[in-house]
Amino acid sequence: MALAATLALGACAETRTSESSGSYLDDTVITTKVKTAILEDPALKVMQIQVSTHKNVVQLSGFVDTPQMIARAGTVANRVEGVASVKNDLIVK
């Protein structure tokens, strides 16, 4: 029993190349919150912004219409609870 419990816990442990189930779920929640915040912002109602999160670091990618939208998207994402930092790779089309 003890060996089975140890192996089960070890399977959920974080490794250098992957994240634990808890970290993955946290990142998924952050991604959803950032996407919602972007869609709810009147200046950013844009479907061309992709959001991904890894270890609480949000990456924004895609296309926007103005440089101001790039800055605004970064600000909006950074205000979301749980976001450690934002990597803003948005491009003006």
C-alpha cells in the first residue's frame, strides 16, 4: 500500500519539462481569466489575441490594430489575479 501511494504521489510531481496537475489547472484558470478580461475590455474586444500560461507567466500573441492595443492588452493581463508576469508578443497588423 505504501509503495502504491508513493508512486501515485510521484506521478503528480512537477518535473523540469512538465508541470504538476495543480500547476496545470492554475495556469488554465489564469488563461481563462485573462481571455475573459481581454474580451470584456471595451478597447480590446478582439478575437485575434491568443493567451497561454505556463507557471503563472502569461504569453500574449496574435494581431491587434494599434500599438496602444498592445500596451492595453499587457496591462489588462497583468491585472489578473495570479499572473506573475506577461510576455507580450502581440503584433500590429
